[in-house]
Amino acid sequence: MTFPARNGEEEPSGGASSVAIRARLRKIIEGEEPGRPGSDRRLALDLERAGLRVARRTAAKYRKSMGVPPSNERRRAGAVNLDISA
């Protein structure tokens, strides 16, 4: 059995760092229509289209760590303020 290198050479997202994934996720969320935010599944699919393959639960983990609420709460709030220094 082989394990990925600790230096991050073989990451499941095709080699992208969590910083790069969060940056792309931030752009995706900022570009959402206020009344129609994407679910965690949709965020994961959008990341995959950008060449960053992550699981839905990973997209949810990063979204949550950025302080962004789930889609049902974002829909009620209308817009998300992403003034987060990550």
C-alpha cells in the first residue's frame, strides 16, 4: 500500500493546495446569484469544472472554515460577505 507524500505532491484535488481550493471556492460563492446560492454538491461540481476535484464534504468543510453559511441560510440572507483573510 502506498501513501501520498507528506509534501503534498499527490493530493486528491489534482495537486492543488487547500489555499488554492479555498480561493477558487471564494470566487465561485462571490459569483452566485443572491437568491440562488449553490449547494455543497454544486460547489464541488463547480470546483471540478475548474480542475479541482474535491468531494462534496470537502467543499462543505472549506466553505464552513471560511465562515460561509450553507446554501439554505445564504438564500434567506440574500448575499454573503466574504471579508475573510484566509
